[in-house]
Amino acid sequence: MAGTALPGRLIWQAATVSAVRAETPSARTIVLDIPDWPGHLPGQHLDLRLTAEDGYSAQRSYSIASDWPGAGPVEITVQRLEDGEVSPYLTDVVEPGDRIELRGPIGGWFVWRSAQPAPVLLVAGGSGVVPLMSMIRERGRLRARQPFRLIYSVRTPEDASFAGELRRRVRDDPGLDVHFVYTRKTPDGWPAPPKRIDVATLNSHGWPPDFAPDVFVCGPTSFVETAADILVALGHDPSKVRTERFGGG
């Protein structure tokens, strides 16, 4: 997207929290008004820095959840980690009107560009759905015709961020398909027991390798490595399987 910031030119700036909303009992979306935001590509992230009164600071990277129509706020969705330094503050304390220091956008590899004609497979583990949601939203905004498939692994139905929006988009955005995998508890009437993503999941609900899809996998390190290994074993081109891992919060 024209206007996205280039590496090496990023500066810290203050953003204002304009709204917050709960996505799950432990995840929260924070809506940020950022002066002179240059725009971003779906899949990029930003760095956020909190500084205590004694001068101690902690910095974390958070994926951007929103699309970018050229104006308006930027959204991040944060999963609370009980032993985290930053995420508990963002999920439990931050309120509209607060100021937060950040810089971005960052990243040029794990991004989806609408000019790419290939079908897209998105594989998410937990909060790894956040940058993939940015891609889904951008596709919907542009009414892009590339078919998208999302395979989304969560512990329980209550842990699924954006569940209502995803259902609506499956209904209203032609060419979008979403398949949930529940690892600990399934919804009532779900046709399969709890399980982890495996060969059968990716073979049945992903794209065939012959379709040469663009693949984006995001989640905890073990999840990403397992999913990427399965995809390559199924015959997907390793150069088209892009991965992003997340760590502490």
C-alpha cells in the first residue's frame, strides 16, 4: 500500500485510545487514534512501549487487526498473559482517553497484498488470528475475488476472538470459508471431539497444493512449526508458506 512506513524511518509517537472492547474473557481490542499514521498492509504490526513513573519501560510488538481504508483509527487485539508485563495492563487497565507510545507499521514479509491473485489459506492458533483478521477485513473492504480459507484453532468456543464477525463475513463475503478446531472443549452438537490441527485438518479444509495458494500461519512457536511442517509434507511450496510466531506479553 502506498504510504506505508519504511524500515529505519520509524519514530515513537503518542497515540490516544479512542475505544476498547472485549473479544473474549481474556482478549481485548484497543482502538487507537494515531496522528500522521502512514497506512499499513494487512499482516503488519506495531511496537508499543509502556513507561513507569520510575523510568522503567517495557516494549512489545502487537499485530494490527484492522484494515486500512485510508483514514480512521488503528486496532490491535491483545491476549492477556497472566505473567506478562504489558498485556495485563492493556487488557485490564487501559481506558479511552489514555495515551500510549508506539511506532510502526513494521514488517514486509508476512503481509497480504490484494494484487496477489492466488487463493489464500490462513492458519491461526489462538491470538495468531489477529494479523489474519486484518487480511480478511481488507479482502472484504476491497470486495476482492481471491478465495480465502481460515482454519482457526482455539481451546474452547469462548476463546475465539471475532467469532461473531467471522460468521457474518462467511455469510456476506463470497469466497470466504472458516473452519474452527477446538482443542479442549467443543460447542454443543459439534461433529468431532476436541483435537489439535493435524494432517487431516489441513488436507480437508485447506487448499490443494496444486492450487499454489499463498499460506499464512500465525500462532505459538510449536503450533506454527507443526502446521508449516504438515503443509510442506502435503506438497505445498515452502516459499509460499509464510509464518509468524508470537512470544511473551
